[in-house]
Amino acid sequence: MSANEAHLASYSAFERAANDDLERSVGGAIERTLAQALPSFEQHNTPGQAGAQRAAPLRERLAASVRADLEKALQGDRQLGEQVAQMLAARRFDNDSRAQIVRVIAERAQQARPRCRQARAK
């Protein structure tokens, strides 16, 4: 394996791990927010097991919509892109670097959530 191939493999593993970490933190926050927002909806409007079966796809669609809005907002954030690019320029694909990048993206995602809700309301 050439040095370039080894570098690409290392980055690929780093990127997968970072995405998994982001899904756990940001995805978890989305799921918790929906669980807090929807329990009364699910309890009052979808009685019984059939109602729960209808509510699950609704929650999944809402979560997917929030994720898509959030991803679009983050991808359009030039400052975040530059910040992550600077971190990646060091070519350190270790756990500390991954944690730093995940933290920056997760913090920006937290800040972007209100903007996503405002954009959906318009």
C-alpha cells in the first residue's frame, strides 16, 4: 500500500468514526427533542398499538426532515467549513482531532437548530 493509499484509508476511517460520533450526539439530541415534543401527541391522538405504529413513521419523517435541514444549514456555513478544513489540514486523524471536530460541528448544529425551525416555519 502506498503512503497516499494509507493516508486515504486513515482519513476514510476517521471520517466514518466522526460521522458515527455526530450521529450519536446530534442525532440523539434530535431524537430526544422529538420525544419531548411528541409524547402527548402520540398519547392523545394515536391510542393503542395501531396508533403507536402510525406515530413511529411520523417521528421518523420529522427526524429525517430535521436532519436534512440541519445538514443543509451546516453545509452552507462557510465559517464552519473553513474551521474544519483548518483542523483537517494538520492531517492528524487521531481520537483527539476527531473529538475536536465533532465538538465544533455539534456546537454549530446546536446553534443552527433554531434557524432550521425558523426556515421551516416560513
